[in-house]
Amino acid sequence: MQIRDRQSLHNIPLVFFDLETTGLDLGDGHRVCEVAMLRMRGGLVEDYVGALTRPGRRLDPQAAAVNGFTDAELAAAQPFSAVAGRVIALCRGAVMIAHNLPFDMAFLSAELARIGSPALSSPALDTLALSRRLLRRSSYSLASLAAALQLPTPSHRALADVLALRGLFSHLQSAMVELGVVTLGDAMRLERGLLPGMPELGAPPLIARALAEGRTLVIRYRSSGTPESITRTIRPLYLTREPSGTYLRAYCELRQNIRSFVLDKIEEVELQ
């Protein structure tokens, strides 16, 4: 089933998902060690998958202290490939929802790439980005928001975090409805700082072309933290409207992560 931007979020299958990993840095070879996904439509559960997965490497001590796993129990788990088929099927025709979505999607895509599967192409929403648009809190961690909103308590185990995530999204959805944000497209625009009726953000021609064609750019960027311009190779993702101006969100090859660049501070652009 193809999902369209104009469809109501109340009528679209939603997949709430969370991953636990052996560490935070994908570039250092860290892997997924637990996956939980809950597929719902109209408030009813359609499917669920939850499993430990064998990462093929040791846990970082910091990660083990947070999630409580041991190397021995993960070594006895099934490989990610054993659950990949269910993960792909469960996400098909649904909107994927996570807290700090870029982190989870990067690790999930890396696991799929390891077994020769393409990255998932499902539309996705980030409850961290939506929370920052809709709520006023000193902390936007899932644990802090769950405590403030009296939601199920996350515990850095995937299933508990998915249940907290589902409760958080329900709260955010009610807030969105009050703003007239009811469709998938409206919610994706809200993540970028655009309310219904606001015009789309404009970009310089080469950046607009890279966004439209999925192309890579080499940019010279004047960062506020460095006196000299820096050169970065990036893959633009989308523009966001912030109180301090328009930002370009992009995957940075050097950092191997998603970064934000102030549009007015991009001095030169070369299309790759």
C-alpha cells in the first residue's frame, strides 16, 4: 500500500520502533543488539516483533551499564538476519516512528545493508523533533518526557521504550490536531517548523537540485565555532525553519551522522 502525504494519521498504519545498540558510534562498528517494533492502526495492534540480536562484537561498558545486557546473552541470540524479514514486512505500507529517528534509522539501515537489503523507504516521523516543536521542557529525552506526561516508563530496553514512544506520540498527536496538523504531510512539515498554510522554504538553486535529485554536495561552510571556513561533503535531506533562520539538515560524510547547517553560512556549493 502506498502512503500519501494527504492521508490522515488516524488511518495510516504506524510502526513504533526502538533499537538497542552495542554503542553509540556507527562509525566504530557498533551494531544493533535488540529490536522492538509495534505496528498499530486506529489504536489497534496489528503486529509486533521483539528480539535480541547477536551483534558479533562486544558491548561498550557504557552501553552495558545502560541497557543491562551481557556479552554472553547476546552471543547466544539469533543474528539480525533471522528477524530482518519480519522487520521489513512489518514496516511495509506504514509510517515509521522513533525518538531521535536519525540514530535508529542509521543503525537499522546499516544492519539491512550487511545482509544485502536496501534501506527501508517508508515515510517516518521523529517524536524528538515533534516534541521540540510542540512542548516546552528542559529535557526532551524519552525518559524525561514520559515522566512529565505520566507515560509508561522507558528503561533502555526496546519494548519498554516502544510503549513509552506510543504514549508520547498519542500526546503529540492531540497537540497537533489543535494546530490543524492532521495528515502525514502536515506532520512532516511541522517537524521542519512549518504550520499549515505556511509557504515552503526556498533554497539556492544547487541545493534545491540536490534535494530534488538526492545528490551529494561539497560545501564551504562558515561555522560559528571556527574562524576559517570548512569544507564538507554532505547529502542534503531537508530544510527547517528555526527562530534563528533557515537550516539545511544533511548527512555529513566526515561525521557519518546528520548535521544542521545554517543556510546563510554556506559560502560555496558544488554539485557532485
